[in-house]
Amino acid sequence: MAHRITCKLCGRRVVIHDSYVVRIDVFADPTTAPIDTSDEQNDPKLVLPALLEQIQKMSAQELQDQVHRRMEFRICGHCQPGFLANPLGLPRTRRPSHN
């Protein structure tokens, strides 16, 4: 018997080999802002204690979410074209072929 999955968009049950994998990586921008060393707000002696205090109030999951989160979903062949046309599910501002 073929293994079946449930499409995360429409709920259809499909054979796993007839599905599509959607992976989403959400991560912090790796570029850093320029640091003005003449600004007191950038003084490590002031910034680090405040940052450590903020971090101590966060859970491990909250800290991880600030850095990187990877998600994986399965969708069916019926939903795949619509997902590709509008992956965030936002209201269309243009015709489908031009979005």
C-alpha cells in the first residue's frame, strides 16, 4: 500500500510520490549595520549587559527563532501551481501572469 500524506493547503490525501515538498527558511539578515564607535549607545560596556538581560528572559525556542527557522510542508499537485503563483497567499495586485 502506498504511503499517503495530507496536503497542507487543501487537506487532500495523496500518495507521497504525487506530492511536492515546500521548504521555507526564515533567517536573520547576515549583514551587519555600520557601527559608529563615537556613539555611546554602541559602547559594549553598556550594550552587552542590556543584551544579556534581554536574552535571559527569552526561551531557547525564541532565541532560535531570532536566528533561523526551517519549515517543510507537503502539498498536492492540484495546489502546487497556485502556490507557485502566489506563495505568500497575498491578495493579488496584478493579473496572475504578471504577479
